[in-house]
Amino acid sequence: MDAEVFKKIFLPYHQKLYRIAYRIVQDSMNAEDIVQDTFIKLWNKREELDNIENTEGFAIIILRNTCLGFLRKTKIDYNINYDL
């Protein structure tokens, strides 16, 4: 998949992905960072994406997992700060 096809398929999902990320992490800057990380992960998997029938669903799953990883990491960071 080249850059033009990737943009044509995935960029229209940006607003929806942002809204989902914002609902999960409750912070606009972190939500935007997570969306950008999601696009990077999708781009890195671009050779595998030709086999995906539901690209929107796949993007949402990647986003959800990225959000959960962020929350997990943030929770650990906060616990470390409280223990000091």
C-alpha cells in the first residue's frame, strides 16, 4: 500500500478516532498523540492492510489498544510518584 492509498483510506477516520481516544483518556492532547501513534502503527503495518476487510474497525482496535497501553503506563507512572 502506498502513501496515497493509505491517506485515502485512513485519514477520513481521524475525527472518529480522536473522539474515541478522547472518551477513553479524557485529555485532548493525549488523545491527539494517541491518534498519531495509531496512524504510525497502521503505516508500519501497511503491507498487511490489503487483507483487512474492515479498515475502520481495524483502526479502532489499534486505537483502543494504544489507549489502554497509555492508561496502563500512566497508572504505573502515577503509582511510582505516590510511592515516593
